[in-house]
Amino acid sequence: MEVASSLPWPRKSSSGLCSAIASSTSADPAYLPLINRAKQVMATYSDMEELIRLGAYRPGSSPDVDEAIALHKPLEAFLGQLKEEATTMAEGYQRLEKILQGEETEN
């Protein structure tokens, strides 16, 4: 499965970070590990989404899925940034890093 093709793109963002996540070729190479981690977390959630929604996933069964569930809402909020909510690329990368570290749980 190709991770990028499984994501619900395009997203609204004036910072361009969402585009960088969708297409790592336009991203700052220093942030590629961060971007790839975000893609993987989102792909993990996407792969298990139906089981999660149906309540068939048992928490604790997979650390990766548990992490994807915990980060799903903060990542969705981040990627749903409106055009009026402009941030710099650096601020966007910093926020993404905080989300992936579990430091930001709500918008």
C-alpha cells in the first residue's frame, strides 16, 4: 500500500505544509522523517478505521494502532487548517512535531 495515496488529500492550508506532507518531494529534507512518521500514523489509522468505528478494535492489541487512534484527532485538526489560519512552514513543522510527540492533543 502506498501511504500517500491512502490519505484524504487535498487539505486546506495556507502554509503549504499539508502539501509537503502529501508530496515529500517539496518538503525540507530535514523534516522528511517527521513527515514520513505523520504519513505512517495516518495510514495505520486508515487501515484500521472500520474496525475502530465498529468498536471491533480492542485497545492494547497493537501499540501502533493505539498511537494512531490517540493522534488521529490532533492530526485531522492540524490538516484541516483554514486559509485564514496562516502559519509559517517552520511553525507548521514545529506543531506537527508536537502532535507526533503527544504534546498537543487539541487544537
